[in-house]
Amino acid sequence: MFDTLSRTWELTKQSFAVLRADKEILLFPVMSAIAAILVALTFLTPLYTTGAFQALKQGSGTPTTYVVLFLFYYASYFVIVFFNSALVACANIRLSGGDPTVSDGLRIAAARIGRIAAWTLVAATVGLLLRMLEERAEKLGRLVVGLLGMGWTLITYFIIPVLVFENLSIADSLKRSVQLFRRNWGEEVASGLGFGLLFFLLAIPSVLLAYVGFTIHPFAGLAIFLLYFLTLAAVAAAVKGIFMVALYRYATEGEVPAGFSPSLIQGAFTQKQRRW
């Protein structure tokens, strides 16, 4: 675990160097969060004011209510995929030696909006089915469903760059993501776990700072916590997106992107090839 965390820290610093050169990339997670809030207000406010939520709690929800909830789930997922696609597009331009702008990312994502919408439908449907199975399953069944969900997350790890950079159908895009995952799963899994642990550790100071703020005024504590946590979340999303593009470029082109250590990226792939 220490080796994984150490390697992830080095990869994080290298990804952050790319982010520092293009701070505009940070705007995509921010825009995604704002858009998600607007989507939630648009769908959930009418459900609350009409008493639909109360009806759901009592088990008497109407088909219309469930349709609206699915549309909310779909719209929320679409927002995430769209802005992640824009982020990935800008990261790729930077790693190719270019100087991307926010409009570049939005333009490229908009050009793929059909594939993004279709993939969102697939992902939202699978996610909803897994959630329904988990709610209805017993303890052992929930474990199985959780493993299925983890497997789905891993095999679709490269789906965003595939959607953005390769002109494939949704079915072929999924197959391509699976192919890239199987070829390079060692580095992705280790770094994915490392990124999660690393940013969890970096989030700890937010609790300590919030406590200090609360001793001054409750609002100050809440403001400090939200500012720190939301900033860290935006940086984490941007850094992980940059790293994913670096992995994708190495997996498809066989060359380590400029700014990344060949030993860190190539090492795990070499070990993986020996296993197969």
C-alpha cells in the first residue's frame, strides 16, 4: 500500500503540473457541479411541492413520478459525462503540446453529444438496475451486487476518452474500454485506489480547519469546510482526468506523454504483460 501511495503521489504531482499549466481545466468540475445543482432543483422541486416524495415514502408513487426520477438520474449523469468529456479533451490537447481553452473542451464535447447522450442512457440504466438490486438483496446479495458495480466501474474506466477520441458505436466503445482495461488493469486499479486514499488523507485538514472555524463562528466553520472540500474535489477530478488521458495515450500509442515518468507508467504495464 505504501508503494502504491508513493507512486500515486508522484503521478499526482506530474498530473498537477499539467493542471498548473492549464488552470482552466479546473472550471469543468465546477461547471459540472453547478449544472448538477440546477438539474436537481429543476426535477426535485416540483416533486417536493406536489407531495410526490411523500407518496413515494408511503409506497404509492405513480408511474409518472418514477419516470421523472429516471429523467433526473439521466440528466444528472449526462451533466457529469459531458463535462468530463470536455475536461478529457482539454487534457489531451495539453498533452499533445497544445494550449487548450475552455471553449475548446466544450466544443469537442458538444461535437460528441450524440454519443455522450447514448452512453449516458446505458450507464444510467445499468446504475439504476444495480441500485434496485442492491436495495432488494440480502447481505450476501448486496456484496455480490457491490462487486458487480465495482467491475462495471473498472471496465468502463476508459469509456470517456474512447467516446471523445474514437469514432465508434456505443457497443464498440464499451468493447474498446474493456480491451484497454484488460491490457492495462494493473496500473489503473493500483492508481485508482491510491488516488482515493491520497485525496481522503488530503481531506482530513478540512475537518480540523472547520473545527477551528466553528470555535469562532458556526458559519465560518461551515464556509471553511465547504471551500476546502469543494476545491479539493475539483482538483481531484481534474488531476484524475489528466492521469486517465495519460494512461489512455500510453495504452493506445505506446508513448509516455511529456511530463510523466516513463518508469511510473511503463513499469506496471510491463508487469501486467508478463502475467498474461
